[in-house]
Amino acid sequence: MSSAFSDRIIQSLLDTDFYKLTMMQAVLHHYPNAEVEWAFRSRSGEDLSPYLSEIRHQIEALAELQMSAEELAFLERVPYMQPDFIRFLGLFRFDLRYLRVDVEDGELVMYLRGPWLHVILFEVPLLAIVSEVRNRARYAQVTLEQAGARLDEKFAWLRRQATAEELASFTLADFGTRRRFSFAVQAMVVERLRCDFPGRFVGTSNVHLARTLDVKPMGTMAHEWVMAHQQLGPRLIDSQVAALDCWVREYRGALGIALTDCITMDAFLRDFDLYFAKLFDGLRHDSGDPLEWAEKAIAHYRRLGIDPKSRQLIFSDGLDFAKALHIHRALIDRSRPSFGIGTGLTCDIPGVEPTNMVIKMTACNGQPVAKISDSPGKTMCRDEAFVSYLRHVFGVAAG
């Protein structure tokens, strides 16, 4: 039997989500002096304080990481990665002065404060470290064979439930780095998806695994990109437009998937006019009812005179194969759905309860920022007055 764990949790600076690198390049080019703050929260209320010592040990190992020549060469082959950004990554190191990890009032806390350009890469490795340290302590006997057997069951279920025609258009990517059971499990899952997935496996958000397993790195932008613009632009009401416009200027038609739920889907669509609808290839769902969201997206494209079947609708909120197949069947004739599955792939092992935690940006340039999700309970901000103001400006009812 093979252990599901290894000594080092974070394997490389590339052992992160691809959208961290795409956003980091845009930050270098447009906001190199922006200062940000981040905070950790356990949504499940689980007591993670007993793991503080080992979490700190693994975090200290982050400072040892640097890009190898092979990793930089891999990024050079990505057409929209610019030479100045790749040179910057060659010099980049995690600076632990920007991070505070402690226990306060019996709870694990983590705070980041510093230049956006230098703290942006912390989020995903920190979450992966907390997840794996906790899983080592709670589920030390889990083996790779157990994780692989569970994946076999899911592949078999999908083959039984879906027709050959459905499988031919059922498109999946791995989005499972931040709350994975362990690195070894995620690596096994991505390898098996590459070789054995009965549908269309298109890539992984994990850049290290994309490089080592020869699959496509997947990702565009995250909530932080839109949230930061709440304090980077001239007017709050223009923040979403500013975020989308800056992205277009940076990537010139590449990476054209927009994230819709920073200030609810309805508020997003009011800003997503014909200009952006033509420039972006599609939208990503990350909260709220997925089919209600899809109906709004399809109706919006039709109002703008755009065929929804020409646009991607990517779903990435708490999915498993059953939920994804249900969405696929409902939408395949009217749009181009695809799916990013995270915890449902990389931490789906019998007897294992995944942890539910996030690290979110709370301030930019000394002022609060917020996300008002389409799902109750996902709003996160240190300043309730700012959340109320944000709701007022964008016409979002209190939820």
C-alpha cells in the first residue's frame, strides 16, 4: 500500500492555481504598488489550532522555493506569459514577513499584509498546507489505493449513467489544489483523469502538475481581481467594468472567461454589455443555483444578439459527477457547458470529511473590499458598513 502523504506538502512555486500566475502578471503590469490584506476563515468552524506547529513548519519550507530553469522554460511556452513577468518569477521568493499565523481565542488565524505582487501567491499553498496537515493528523492510514478505488467507482458510475454522445461533450478540468487531501492524491487523480476519464479531460488548474504530466494549465481570474478594483478605480460603481477592461487590455483576447459572482450575477450582467460579451469567450459560475445562473446568462446573451452556443459556461461550485452531468444535460443544447471539479475529485475518499476554509482579500490600499456572493454565507468582509454601501451602490438587496 502507498502512503497518501509525502514530507513536503508544496512541491514547487508552480504548485498553485494557474489563475494566480495570470493575475500576478496583470498586477505586475498595472498595479505593482497596490497594497492588500487577506484573512483566513474556517467556514466549518473546525478547530484547526492543534496543527499550528506543523503548519508553521510547512510554511517555513515555502521560503526555500524558487523557480527552476525547466519551470521558467515551461512558462515561456505559454503565449500570453510575457518575458518581463517570467524574469520576475525567476527572482521571486515567498517573503514570510508579510504573513502572520497564530491561534487567537482558540482558533487558527492567518493574516497577509503587503504588496499585492508579493503576497498574491500565498493563498493557494497556505490552504493546501492547512488541508494536508489536518488530513495527516486525522486520516493517517489513508492510502493512494483507497483514493484510486474511489475514482474508479466514479468513472464506472459515469460510464453507466451517460450515453456515448453525452460523454463526447462532457468536458472536465481538475480545480482541486487548495483543499486537496494531499499532493500525492491530486497527482494521482490528474494522471488518472488524463489516461482514463470517460469524457473529455481538458486540463488542471495546478501548474506544477500541468507541467510534469503534460496537460493544459487552466484558469483565468479569481474574485480578488474584481474585489481589488473596488479600491483601485475612480468610482466604486465602475469597479467591475474597470476590472474587466484591464483584463482585456492585458490579455488581448486570451484567457477570456469572466467570473460573475463578486457582486452577484445580476449586478455583473448590468456591467457585462455587448462590448465585453463579444470580447470574453464565456462566464464562470461559482455560487448560487447553477441552472438559474445559466438561464440568466443565456437570456443575457440572447438579448445582446449573441448565440449562447458560441459561449462557454464554466461551473466550479462544489461539484461532483452527478451534479455536473445534471447541469450538462440541461444546458448542452443551448450553450457550451464545462466543469471544474475540486474537492469532489481531490478529497473524495470514503470516511474522509473535507475541511471548508478560505483565504479572502479584505482590503486594498488600506480600504475595505468585499465579495457579495450569490450563495448565502459566502460574503466576506471586515467592514459591514462597506458591505452595506456596496449593496446600495450596485442595487443589491440585503441577503
